[in-house]
Amino acid sequence: MTGPGRFGIDWRGRARHLLLGGAVSLATVLATAALSAWPAWQSLPPGEAVLRLSFSHSGARNCRDRTEDELAKLPPNMRDAQICDRRRAPVRIEMDIDGQPVLAADLAPSGLAGSGPSRVYHRFELPAGRYKVDLRMRDDPAVAGFTQEATFDIDLVPAQSQAIDFDASAGRFFLH
């Protein structure tokens, strides 16, 4: 078969362009592969590990019971027994590592009206080794002291990333 191929394209005249395009594509792929492994980058110095405290938690709302007169004045479909402020209380968090305070903060609620959860993210770079971590949190200012407390014995190995989170449904801190 001479002349144009099945689709009307004369491939014989385009062989040089196809070879050049293939060579440029191969060079681009090889350069990308070489540069993806260079320079060598390490996020932590040798012998270091990371401990992260990261969670979202909603503080308590200030609520009160409605009186019988208040309930009687409302339409039947709006007769909630309690009325609550929209704004949530700040969450107090304290953290000690081996008995030394490393974090003490009042976390404001998020959102324009202060009705969202309080969020915390702190990263601690530590030498690899064994640590005792104490956590205390208060999410209700009406309660004296702390509402949740936890102690963890953590053994960090070099380059490890250990996270501490809070599960509101279980009411406890946990590691992952």
C-alpha cells in the first residue's frame, strides 16, 4: 500500500517528527524522575520525633429552664423547655510533658457567633525516648477543676509522628 494510510495520514513523512517527539517526552519523564528524588529532604533532624495535639471540641452552652409563663406565651411548636445562648464556652487545655508545662491555653469557639467548636493544633519536636504526657481539659466553666484528664506513657522512636486526639462521644483522649 503506497500513499496515505487507512486514515489518510502519510506516516512515512512524519517519522522524523514522531522520533523527535518521543525523545523529548522520554527526556522529560527521566528528568522529572531524577528531580523528584533530589534534593534529599528530611522533615526532622536525626533522632527527633513529633508529638501532636490536635482536636476539635465544643464547649458547653449556658442554658436555663423556661418558666411556665414563658412557655405559655410561645406557639406550641416552639415550646422548648430550655433556652440556650448561641455562644459556646471556651475550652481550657493544659499539657505537661515529664512534669513540665508545655501548653496552657483557652481556646475560643470558632465561627462568627462563637457557636462552633474550639480547635487546637500544637506540634512538639522531641528527642526520641520515653515521655509521660499529662492532659487536662475543661469545656464547662461552671465546673470546678477539669472535666477530662488523661495520662499517657509514650515511647517515641526517631522520625515517629504520634498524635493525641479527643473523642467527644467517649469523653476521653486517645493516641493514634
